Amino acid sequence: MGNHDTEPMAQAIVACHASTFAGFEPQPVPEAASQDAAYAAVLQACSQLGFIAADARCLASAWQAQTLRSGSFDAALWPSAPQDFGLQPVPRARTFAPCPQQLGLYAVLPDAVWVGRMARAGVPTVQLRFKSTDAKAVAREIAASVAAVQGTGALLFINDHWQAAIDAGAYGVHLGQEDLDALRPDELDALRASGVRLGVSTHGYAEMVRADAVGPSYIAMGAVFPTTLKKMATAPQGVGRLGVYARLLRDYPQVAIGGIGAEQFADVLATGVGSIAVVRALVNAADPEAQASALMALMQG
């Protein structure tokens, strides 16, 4: 199939959606895995709109499925049907224990002291992101965090250290894509069987499909805006992408994360996500408790 065969379709897609995905650098067009015209056109268009190869392929497959299902190609209809991406039908065959659909303000915190402060301030969801290679120190911090949220109503997730989180009786665990991929099948089965809730980080369509395969309790999407807290392999996603991600993942609790400050809350919430995770907005605040109250008020609109 020559490039001239797909160019009009690709440009129609770009024309319909360029405003939603403005600001991204065009990416190299990956080799097409299908000779279908819709597939090739979407691959070309999504690369031009700034989607990396894995996500462009994911979108091309979904648009191809959408076209086959509907019987016609529609450049204006951005795919958002879970079945077109191959997501598990609801109720899911593989799933973790459920958590609330609206997790509200989600504070990501460096130690048990901070966890206790924010839980007592009324923050509904807190995560311990304790960085250490000392297993005993990790276990102590997790146990202290579990104790710190007792009686507060806060839901405590532990970043990375899933076995220690289970041992300490934490509500949930949060894993990145690399952590998820590193789990052996028996470890994933043990994690699910424990009853602990699982949150998974994603940074685009391909990672969302990967996360859905295990049926997590919630899916985090980011980084929405630039962040200096960690080196990101992908560009900031922006609220345009966040909006289409939220439509696709509407059957999951969703957490938006990455560089989100009070001034961006309204735009982020307008995408339909039910939770916003913050780090610096709390730990760098002059009065963290007052800031937590202000952010929770913003969450209520």
C-alpha cells in the first residue's frame, strides 16, 4: 500500500484531533503490522499527533476494530470503547479487590510521619513512597504507616514493597509498570489472593492495556504535567490525552498524577477522573494541613 493511499485518511484524523493533542512533537511512523487502510492511516496520524510507537500501534488496532464493528471509518470518532482495545469485559475475569470509584485527594508521602499527618488532616487516600534498600527499615516504616492511619478512615497504599505491605496489613499496594512486569505469575497470584488492593501506574495506551490484563483496583495516569520528582521516560501527557484516557478507562477508578498543583485541579477534574495525586503540593506547603483542606475543597468542585 502506497503512502498516497492513506494520506487523505491520516490528514482527516489529524485535522479532527489536532487541537486535543496540541503541543506534542511528531514521532517516527512505526512499520505497519496490517495492510488495512484504516490501520495504516491511524498509525501515520497518531505518530504525527505525537504518540510513541507502542501507543500509535495500540490506537491503530483499536481504530481498525472500531471500523470493523461499526462498518465504516470515521476520522472524527476517537476510539474509546474498551472492547476495541481488547480490555477485559465487565465483570472482569481477572481482578483485584475493589476500591472506591472516587479516591479523592491522594497524597503521595515520603514516610510514616507524613502519612499520619495527612491522614489526621482528613486526606482520604495516602500512599507511602519510602525509598530505601534496607528491608528492615522498609518493614518498620510500613508498619508505622499502617498504625498511623488507624482510626482516620484514610486508605493506605504502599509503593513497591508489596510483600511487606501484605505482611503489615496495608489496604493496598501501588506498582509501576516495571514492578508489575517483574512479578512472576505465582507472585501475582499471591498478591491477588491476599485481598490487597492494587494500583498501577500508566503513561499511555499500551501500558493501560497491559495494566487491564491483571485487573487492578485502580489505574493511575500520568505524568499529566512536567515533574521534577522523577525522571520520566515519556513526555507529560497533558489534559487532552488525560481526557481520552479517562473515557477509555471509565469502568476503573482513575488517579491523575504528575506535576498537578491547585491551579490545575479544575482542568484535571473536568476530564472525569475521580482522584488527583499530589506530592509537592503538600510536602512543600508552608501549612500542609491547611493546604490539604484547600485541595480537598477543590476536589468537591
